[in-house]
Amino acid sequence: MSSLTELIAVDSVVVRYDRIREDLGDIESLKASIERFGQLQPIIIDENNGLIDGFRRFTAHKLLGRTEVLAIRQVNVDELMSRELELETNIMRKDMTWQERAKGISELDRIKRERNPNWSQAMTAQAAGGVNQREISQSIMLTKMAEIFPEIAEAKNINQALNIAKSKAKQVIRHKDVQDNPEVYGDAESRIWQGDSVELIKDIPDETFNAIVTDPPFGVDYDSRVAGTIGDASAYEDDKASYLRILSMAPDMYRVLKKDGWLVFFCGISWYQKVKETFQDAGFHVDEIPIIWDRTEGRTFTNRPDRYFTRGYDIAIHAFKGEPHLAVRGRNNIFRIAPVGTADRELLVERPVELYAEIIRHLTIPGESVADFFVGSGSCPAAAASIGRQYFGCELDAGRRATAIKKIVAHTPDKKS
């Protein structure tokens, strides 16, 4: 392989394949630099004008309307070697996104192994400029998993991506375990439906449940604000439009409750008035005072610790249909129960089983039925099972459903090992 430097026509440069570097960065600054100082570094091409390195410089020349670009021509370079040169050159730079870097490292490793069956990840680390071998294995793993779970590639940084990948891997294992052991999980599987609860509830007969205890997304973009920063980074919709769609279930929730039934509906404080009015319009009697979960024994949050006290509570609408009576009377509306610790949390949002069990115990008697239309990690149906209530649930995501089913079985007295 030899090289020659020359001026070539911009229009003659050929980009033959998808570029690893998709983010061009501050192209305007590069254009300004070229206009002021000229081209300080040549692009690299093969003998057929195929671009090997310098996509940003090439793009800047095109945008500036330049007709020629300085290039170093690498002679006797086949397509595989051209790709290899591009990858090695780009990986050694520091201005790639984590997605581009991981994809580049994974592709470089693949090409090296194609050329040499005895190639190792340690050798790839050296070829990439002495990259840590751990980064090589992580990049290969993340690239493969992102093909199955595209949300991994949407992570803000590599640590967040690793958290998501770890969670997804666990969910795959759980899902397979549930599928492979129907004698253990079959009953729970039949009670936890997978799908869109807004649609599934329409198939449930009138007056089916004694109580609905559910905790939907809060409609405050919580998923995008903290995904990947605490616990699991499982994705779910949590914007205003999706929340209003959830509230459209209120008439059906009223319909599927028995004539003297209960509703506990967790919600964000900013939605409290809207939620209360929605369920009142659907026919429910709503207590003016909400249920309050005091979670100050765990982590509390505020976006402005310099200005506001941290938030140490969640609320739930307490409503009913007909004329029900509490199974256990005399309890106050504040439930002080420690939240699930970060190290023990399976999903991004996970309430303690003990919280739901305490609520359900006061609303129902053993043998009565409890529904949760947003199952998530499964804490609510697990709580119902643990104290001898029938349970039913809906969960949109297959991985979260598998997590929930395993938790339910673990809390069902006659299923415990």
C-alpha cells in the first residue's frame, strides 16, 4: 500500500457505504476555518476516489461550493481495507458520539476477525490505539443488543446504555424462564394480559372487580428526565397526550367495578384536579383528601435544591362506586412505607409490595378481586396474591410483564419454594 497527495474534483469523491460518523458536529465552524485558513488536512481516498477518511472536511467543501479538495490517495487498497482504515482513524479520535464509537469498534473487530480467524479483542484494543479491552467487549455487546432493542442507541451516554442493556438482558432471561415453566407461571400468565390497557379494558365484562388499584405513568415526562440515571432505564410513554389517553379509561374503570367497588389511582400532584374531575365525571365518588404515600425513608427529589424542598411523597385518588365499606376501618390516609432501594429496584419506577398490600388489605377481604391496569414491575398484583386476593393486570411491555409474573409467583403463598 502506497500513498500520493493531489488535488481532486469534489464531485469525483465517492462515499460507498454508510459512515460510522453520522454526527457532523459543528460543521459551520469547520466551514469558517476552511474559508479563512484553507484546507489544513487532506482527506484520504482510495485509488478509485472512494472516501476513506475526512467526511467532515469533504462535506464542508461541498457546502462551501468548492470544486477541488486536497486528498491523499492510498493505492492498492481493497474495499475491506478501506473500511478498516476509516474505522481505525476515527476510533482514535475523541470527538465521536458514544454510539459512533461503539459501532466503529464493533465493526473494526468484525473486520479484523474476518481477515484473521485468530484475532482477539485484545488485539482490537491495540489496533484502535490502545483502547481499554473492556471498552471493546462493551461496544460489541451494545452494538448487538441495540439491533434488538433500539432504545439502547437513544441513551445519552455509554453508562446509561449499559444500564439499559443490563436491564434488557435480565428481562429476556425472565421472559424465557416464564415461557419455559408453564407449570410454575401459567396461572399468573393467564391473569396478566399483555397489551394496551386502554383497549384491553374494553374486553372485560361489567362488574368484574372489587377494587382497582393502579399506578400509571404520571404524564410529567419522568421517563425522559431520569431514565438511565436511577435503577432500570426501561422506556415508557409519559407525556401529556399519552396521559390524557389513559384518563379516557375512567368510564370503563367505572363499568368493570362491581356495584360497590373501590378505586385507588396514583397521580402526580400537577394532575390531581384533572384526575379528580375526570373520575367524578365517570360516576365515581372521589374523596377530596387523597391517599398520601410518605416515602421519605428513601431518596427524595427536586430539580432545584437551591430553591425548593425535596419531594418526599406521592398521592393517589381514593374513589368508590356505589356504597362500599372499608374492610378495615380507622386507618389514616398517610402510608409511611420505605420505597424500594435503588440496588433492589427492577424497573425505573417500582412501588413497594408492602404499600399495595396495606392499601388492598383495607379495601377488600380475602378472595375478592383487585385489578391493576398498569402492572409495571408487578408489585400491586404481587401484593394482592400475598394476602389472598384474586388479581388481574395489564402490561404493554413483554419484558416488564415477565418481571411482574415472576414477582407475583414469588409472593404467592402456595407457590413459594
